[in-house]
Amino acid sequence: MNSFVEVPSGSHFPIQNLPYGIFSRPDGGRPRVGVAIGEMILDLALLSERGYLDGPHLTRLSVFDRPSLNAFMALGRPAWREARSTIQALLRHDNPALRDETELRQRALIPAKSTRLHLPALIGDYTDFYSSREHASNVGAMFRGKENPLLPNWLHLPVAYHGRASSIVVSGTPVLRPYGQILESGADGPVFAPSREMDFELEMGLFIGPGNELGRPIPVEAAAEHIFGLVLVNDWSARDIQRWEYRPLGPFLSKNLATSISPWVVTLDALAPFRCSGPKQAPEPLPYLLSSDDWAYDIQLEIQLQSEKMDRPAVISRSNFRYLYWNMAQQLAHHTISGCNMRPGDLLASGTISGPEPHSYGSMLELAWRGSRPVQLPDSEVRAFLADGDRVTLTGWCQGDGYRVGFGQVSGQILPVQE
């Protein structure tokens, strides 16, 4: 399948992908829904206004002329599939409907570099899981010893905490080094100081589409009907603040300073060709967590770091989404088994995604092993944790036969603490 829109080789956004996002046109107007195709954005609000997206599940009461994807997410899978098939057909190289309508084509396709991208959804609630066995084992080994890396519940349920939705930001937003309480080694009490152990976390997040009523859990078999799509997530962490505050209720200030996400949401239909088996789970999960389908995806992930002295970023880790022990369907089923009600636009993050080898770890805490083996950067720089001015970029893609289905990137720079 090819598009009449030119798509550069290696682009994350061919016609096989078509991720959704929110953008502002260079000529003004409120933010609206678009689809990425190559280096262009297709204005779905305009197409809907002109009647190109009408169908049984989509009407001119446009869900696309909105500053968030929430209304479209809420429509459910039949509407998502109808929109995807219609947009793919309009963009095909052999379909003249949009290709040969010069005025409409020029208005509807806008160079991405001339637009402004926004958060894709109004995020009401945010939950961060802890679903990588490799990451949990690494962190456990550092703080509890190799003999007891995992806590007793970890192999029985997807561990998670509720994060702060208000500080979720779109890629490119700077991240300020935070203040907090820190207990220094050997000290009798904490000090109030800027974090000295700023870190990133390589994660992915899923957006909820249709929700569920309070008191009615989402079965693991029905998860696909409630998951709209995936984004890249960097859950910034202040490790020294976290060490002092996390007992007994978990992270708080160390995580609520900022969580960065990529602007484009890749749908499950676009990812379908890349489904694969995940890690074998033993002991067998309880029946409400048993999933008959493959819920892992072969998504290659990469972490890049660029200091202020570097003229280009350096790749410091490569991982893969398929390493996650607890999958998305299990996360959603567990989250709602209590009767918790999900709503369109809610975000569930995977937790740090680490692989089995040191070069595949998903945080600086692991890559530098709590500072004991600092990461070597070009020009003789080293890092145990992030320095002011460091820019971290996460990217990910699925490799098809001659094309990629990718997520673009999520990037953020650490700025000095504000006095």
C-alpha cells in the first residue's frame, strides 16, 4: 500500500501507520485532530467538514474539530476502524478523491514542521505500572540484595501507583530540576535541597477509549475494545527524593514533577502485524488475569542522550516493548477488577522497560548501576545521573517489510532548579 503523499525512507509515519494527534494550523484556529503521514499532517477536522469522513459511525457532528482526542476515543473500535479505513483509502496513490482535488489537498495537508503539536488527550487519570521483570529485579537487587530482588506479590499481580495527570506534558517541554527532602548517606535527618539524582524512565503508555461503569470490571478478554492506542512515555524521576519518601506508600514528589509523552497515538490496528508472544508467566496468574491472546508487540525502543557539549545525541540503550512481563490487557483487567471506572483519555503507563542485558536497561539508575559504573558519553563525559542541560530523547518503531510503524519521539531537557 502506497500513498500519493511522499513518505521519506525510514519515516515512522507511512500509510500503514496513520497515528492520531492534536495540532494547531500555522494560519490560526483552535487545536484540532490530525493524522501524521510522512512529513505532513492531514487535517481531519477540515475533511470532516467537507463530508469526506461521513459513515455509519462518524458524522459531521465532528469529533475531529476538537482540541483533544477524547470524543473520538469514546466512540469505540467500530468508529476507529471506519476512520482508519476511510483515511487510508483517501491517501492511497490510486485514489483521486483527495489527490486530484488541488484546493482541498493543499488546505488539508500541512507540513508538520509548520504546526504546533499538543497533548493528544485531556488526561483525567494517570496510572504508572511496574511491569518489567528485569527492571524490578535490577532495582530490587540494588536495594535488597540479589537473594531477594522481587517482593512476594510481584509475580502475582501488576504492581502500580496512581500518578499526577496535571504534570503530564507533551514532547519538547523542558523539565525543571526539583527541590525535595533528601536523606544523605550517614545523616541523621533529611535536608531540603535540589535533586542530585535526576533520571529518565523508558516507558510506553496506553490511552483508554470507552470506559466502564463504576463497579463493572473490564475482563481481560475485552481489553482491546477499551484501548485506543499507544504513546512513548518518559516518567522523569528524582531518585534521591524517591529513596527517602517512598516508604510506605510509594513515590510522590519524586515522580510528580513531570511525565513527558509523545504527541502521536499509534492505534492497535496499526500495531497488529507486530503482535508477538511475551515472557512466560510462572506461576500461572489467577484466572481473572489469564489472557489467551498474544499481547506483546515487537516495538524496538531506543534512548538517546545529548549533553550541552555534544553536537549530536548518543544512543545509550536499546530495548523492546516485548520484554514486559505484565501485558496491557492484564494491566487493564487488574486496574478495574475492584470496580474502578476508566474514562476516555485515561493514561496507563507500562513502567520502565528494561531488557535482559546491560545495554537494554531503561533507566540511568540501572545503566550506571546506582552510580557505581557511570555511563560513558562522547568527549570523555560520564553520567551517573542527569546533569543540567542534558536532553533525553526516546524513540520507538516496529519494522515491517520496507516500512516502519513508529511513534516519532518524546524529548525533554533538564533545566537548572528555579531559586
